[in-house]
Amino acid sequence: MKSDSSRRLAPLTLTALGVVYGDIGTSPLYTIRECFYGTHAVDVTPENVLGVLSMVLYALFIVVSIKYIVVVMRADNQGEGGILALTALVPTTGKTAARQATPVLIALGIFGAALLYGDGMITPAISVLGAVEGLQVETPLFAPYVVPMSVAILFLLFLFQKYGTHSVGRLFGPIMVVWFVTIAGLGISWIVREPAVIGALNPLHAATYFRAHGLPGIAVLGAVFLAVTGGEALYADMGHFGKTPIRLAWFTLVLPALVLNYFGQGALLLLNGGAARQPFFLLAPSWALFPLVGIATAAAIIASQALISGAFSLTQQAIQLGYAPRLDIEHTSSREMGQVYVPQVNWALMISTIFIVIGFGSSSALAAAYGIAVTMTMVITAVLLHVIAVERWKWPAPMALAITAVFLTIDLTFFGANLLKLFQGGWLPILIGACIFTVMTTWKTGRRLVAERLVARAIAIDHFLEVIAAAPPIRVPGSAVFMTAQPRGIPPALAHNLRHNKMLHEHVVLLTVGTTPVPHLPDDQRLTVDPIGHGIFTVRVLYGFMEEPHVPQALHAARARGLTIDLDDITYFLGRETLLVTGRRGMARWRERLFVVMTRNAVRPTTYFRLPPERVVELGVQVEI
């Protein structure tokens, strides 16, 4: 009898096809075209065709199959993937060189995550534009309608996100099966006409290409890289489906279909060099062009899904790790914890993507902007992976260094080739990444400064206990929960309440909610309850960075740990911070103002911590940052 996991493997694999592989699966729409018809195109000669195909083939093998599918996906953080999950695995204690470099490594990881947001804006734009442009193969009359149609399609795609990754994947999975079978069939139909293209399996053709073209020949690698741009998104979406479905889909369907299609386009170019303007769509007979454009458009819509869902996962991780303000996070599946929807991120991506489509106007123009952000993220991933392999997996240093050297050599070569596109549009993802990196680090630094200011003004717990022992205040029935980010002192809300109301509740809880660098925390490690006397308890609740806090549930569980509290008579006291921009040491004034704006627009603590609004009292406190 099949186990539950075995029964779920097939549907999860199908769903993964619809979410994870859309990006890399639609790369054939523009990769070969940009190699022979793009900004840094090479001449369509048999030697060049075989050389480029060989580079595409081994990029898929080494970068995606070996680096990401086999090695990087081993670096899961309790099942979660993505560069933030990878960053959370970096050791933070000890005296080794890697641990001493932790701040730099963490900064690199945060910058890599920021770059993925830029990729999440560009991928939908280039994928949908590349598909809709297929209409121009039949007649140029469609040219004025390409951008409006692309904008409409993208709007509907982002509108559909609220139904969740699970619903999207169930719809998109079967479509992607049809897509991969179709592109494989198109490739085979041309390979049989020109079997000489199979010679590209020999990596010597790539070496021959570079020997003939020298250093200028590296420029084409910027276009070759388009074939593997979905690798980082694949890793980011691992938490949605798990390793096995993603690996199974890649080796059984996705990789064979991609290789067959790329070789089919190569065979077409060997027979007809003029087909370089649209080699993908010219694979099809004229009667099949419009159906192919239709399914390509559907696949391009799906291509956007990997980055969009990956952005949602990254956002949830960033919030819990303290690199982003609190946002609305909606779980869209009762079975898969990693499937979430973040409305604010969704609409921001939609607006940005639509502006990019209108601003660039074509997939060829966007191809110049595509790649730099992904290559930079891949380089960062390789560096972090080396540290984790040595520090956590205990790989022998020479072996880890040899593997990292191979990955970095390839990644840095691709990065250098993409730098040539910097002034043709490559500046866009770097600008987006830099802005998001600034936002994330500003939030992290701002929260640290606020905590330091509050700690400096806080009354020590021991001193507070001495004061109420010497002059006992009036105690009223019920329980009061004072939430604080700093467990080392009395929360300002408690001090204000005692000073102005001249009383304490019968039971007082000083509650601290924290986040650990693991995605999910076992229940037996979640709670710490410590009675400190006079009916006062300190309670610390920990959550993994992929979990959402639920304070009432945590307090209910804390009763079993010795917490004396009346769950039917609780008042939650929160400190409402009014932030003052003063220019004190810590952050520049403009960053302080940015931090204040983010704080004002963050989700209220009442909502974030699932507190019953009718039982919440907020007491104001001014904080100079």
C-alpha cells in the first residue's frame, strides 16, 4: 500500500512544473535568438551554431543540474530554500575565519535576496513580451498590439495570485506538461532533418568557438546565460514543494525537453541562417504558428510564477529575520506551510513589471537588462555555499574549494559577459536591488537603534521588583500582558501604566517574541516561562523564520509550563513608539526618515501577533533615533 508521501509525489511534481519551471522553461523563446540576433550576436555559421549550442547544453548540465539540483538544494534550512534561508545557515559563533566574516557574508546574502526582487520584476516582462511577439512572425500588423496585450496579460496574472500557489500550480502544471512536450516535439522535427547538430554534445565545439573568437567572443555568454536564469528561483521555491518533486520534474521532463528544443533551433539555423530573427517560432509550420503563440503565452505567464512565488517566500523570511517591516501574509494552502501570498509585494511587483514592459517595449531590449542580477546572486550563492559546506557539512577544505572554484569560474565568467550589457539596460536590476537592499538594511539597523534607545531608558527588572516590594501598588483582578522586544528591562508600557494608573494587575506577564534562524521550531523549544516574584512572569516565545506568531495560542501553551494567568480576563499592553528624527549617531537623517515611513506603514502589532483588538491597550512612548 502506498504511503501518503508517495501518493502526493505525483500531484506535487505536477504542481512544481507549473510554478518552479516556468522561468527556465520559456528561455528557448529568446535565448538562441539573442545569441545570433541580439546586441552581441555572432554570425550564423556552422562552427558558431555548434559552439553556442555546446555552451547552452553544458550550462544547463553544470549550473542547473549539478550546482542547483544536486548541490545547492542540499543546503535546505529545514526544507526551506532561497538565498535568505541559505544566509541563515551561515555560522554566527566561533573564531574561524568564516565566522569572523559573518557580517560580510550576511550582507552579501541580503543583497542577493534584494537582487532577486529585481529579477522578479524583469522575468514576467521579458517572458510575456517574448511570447506575444511571436504574432509578428506571421504579420507585422500585430506589432502595435504587443505591449498592450502583454500589459493586460500581466495584470490578470498578478490578479490571480491571491488564490495561492497551490491553485495556480494545479492550473498551470498540465499546461507546462503540454508546453515541454510541444517544444521537445518541435526540436525533434528539426534534429532529424539536420542530425549534424548532435555534434554539439562534444564540448570541444565550445572550446573551438573561444579559440576562434578570443576574448571578444565572451560577449555571447551574456545571451547563453539566458538559458539558465531560472536556477535561483528554482532554489527559492523549494520550500513550496520539497526537493524530490523538483528533481524528478527536472530530470524526467524539463531538461530533456529544453535540450531537444535548443538543438532543434540549432538544426534550423544550420539549414536556414535567416531564421535567426525568431528561431523558436520558425520551428513550427505556418499552420501551427498561432496555436504555438497561444501556448507560448500561457507558458510565459507561468514563467512569471516562479519569481513571484519566490518573492513571497523571501518576503516572509525577511520579515521574520528582521529585514523588512511587518506585512500581511496569507497562507494559501492548509497542507504546504511554505505557500504564502503577500498582497503588498504582489501589487508592487505588478506595477513595476508593467512600467518595465511599457518602458522597454520589446523582449530584445529587455534581454540587455536581464542576467546581471541573476549572475550576481549566483556568485553570492556559491560563496555562501562554500562556507556552509566547510562549516556545517564538514567537507574537506580542498574538496569544497575545488567544487566552489568550478562554480565560481563559470558564474564569474557569465557575470563578466553580462557586465557588457550594463549601459544597455543592465543598470535596472542593479538599481532595483540596491534600493531594496537599502530598505532592508535600514529596517534592520533602525530596529536595532530603537531597541538600544529603549534599553538605555529601561528600568532594570531587579530594581522594579525592589520598588514594588518597598511600596506595594494596588493589585487589581485579571491578567496583564506587556509585550516587549527587550527582556532585560521593564517595558515602557508597564512603567507608564504603574506611574499614571497607580496599580498592577494580579498577574503580570512580560512577553518577548523572538525569531530563530531555522524555518520551523519544535514546540518543546518554543516557550520559556520564568516566575520572578510578586505575581510577575517573564515569558519568551520563539518562532522559526517561516512561522507566523500567534500570541494567544502561545500563552495558552505557557500555562502548562507553570504560567499563572486567567485566559478569560487578559489585557494586552503595547508600547506605541513615536519616532523622532534627530540625526544622532547610527544612521543618516534620510535613512531615519525612511525608517519612520516604513514603521508607520507596517502592519499593526495587534494584527501581526493575532491579538484580540478589544483587549489591547496602547501606551505611547517617544524614541529618538
